[in-house]
Amino acid sequence: MTDEYSVQDRKETPGWLMAALLLLAIVSIAGFGLAWRDQARLQQLNQDYAAQFKTAQQEHVQYTESNIALQQQLAKANDAATALRSDVDVVTRRLRVTQSELTSARTEAAKAREEANQQLEEMGTAVKSELATKATSEQLSTVTGDVTAVKVDLDTTKNDLRMARSELGTLIARNSDDITVLRRLGERDYVEFTIQGKKKPQLVGPITVELRSVDIKRNKFTVALVVDDLRTEKKDRLVNEPVFFYPRGSKSQAGEFVVNSVAKDKITGYISLPKRAPAGATSAAATGN
């Protein structure tokens, strides 16, 4: 009998209850799914917010650091500007002083130039006046007399020199002073020489001279003259005795070889050449008393 009642009770369970339970289960499952989805979205939002907040913090730190760096640079710039203004002030003050000194120096220089010019003018006037005073006819006559005296002395010297002439009529110098006088006359060219040592040929002007022997007691010497490869020996010639040599093709334009002094293995003298003598002589001839 109990079993019958149990079967009857089960049979009596309404269908709507089952449907309600099923619906309740579906709703619960849907609610759980929605809750899980919302929870996942919330976590994602939290993560995104945390990342954004971290980025914002980093940007804020960077901004703060940049701001501090800019403030430091601005402070340095302000310090530099302050120092520059100070330097400009100093330079400006110095420049004002320099300009003042420059103006003063220019004024003093102009004054000095003016004074110097005035002194020069005064000196020039004084000199001109003094020269005009001194340049009298009497002084001019004195100068003329001096010039005349010099001419007389020169003529006297020439007359004295005429006393020592060669057979060709040329003046014979006896020492360096006479040679200097002859050079001033300008009639011939003169080349002085000193031959030291025997058998040592030496070029003198256009000829080569070789000393062979010296006789000091008798004032004699022996030399060999070479002109254009032609060698001629002159034996036992006297001091101040001219030895002539002639240019090529001419017997009127002769050169002269003169020894003024002799010493041990040494002779000193000169050669004279005509002013317009050819550059080279081809032959040498010796004539003498």
C-alpha cells in the first residue's frame, strides 16, 4: 500500500515546477556567465587603468625632471646674463675712459704738430736770413779765389808730372799717390799689383807677370810677360822704367808695365792701359833705354 502511495505522489509532481526549476537553472547559469564576463571586464579595466596610471606617473616624473633641468638652465642663463651685463658695464666705463684719453692725445698731438711746424718755419726763416747775410760778394770772391788756387795747384802738379815722362810721352807714376793723381786726370786706366815669390805667374789686367829675379842693391829686376800666350822675358830692368806692350795691329796705343819698388823676391808697381784699348793684346814688344 505504501508503494502505491509513493508512486502516486511521484505522479502527482506538477510539470510547471520542473519547468520553473529548469528556468531557474538557466537563469542562474546565465547570471553566472554574465557575472564572470563582468568580472573579466573589470579585471581588464583595472589592468588598463594601472598601466595608464603607471604611464602617467612616468610622464609626470619625466616632466618633473625636464622642468627641473629647464629651471637649472634658466638659472645658468640668468647668471650668464648678469655676468655679461656686468662685463658690458665695465667695458663701457673703460671705453669712455679710453675715448677721453684718445681725444686728449689727439689734441696734444695736433698741438705738438702745430708747434713743430711753427718752429720749422722759424728755423727756415732764420736759416734763409743767415744764408742771405753770409752770401756776400766778398765771400763769393773768396770762394772764387779758392777755386782758382785749386786749379793752379792742379796745373802745378801736372807740370811736375811732366818732368817724368816715358819716351812715348806718357806720365810715369813713382808711387801710389802718383797713380791716384793720374787716375784723376782720366787719360788712362791703371791696375796696381804686387808680385810675391819667384816663378809664380800672376794675372795683372790683360797680361800675366812672372817674377824671375830681383837685384835689390841695383834696383833691378827680371820678369817674364805673357800676352795672348806670347811670352817675353825682360832682363835687368830698372825701377820706374816702363816696359811697353802693344795691342794687336797697333803701334800707337801701347800698354805700360812699371815696377816702382823691389824687395826680396817681391816687386810692386802698376800697368797702365789706354782708355779705349782693345780687350785683348796679341803681341808684346819691349823697348827701353
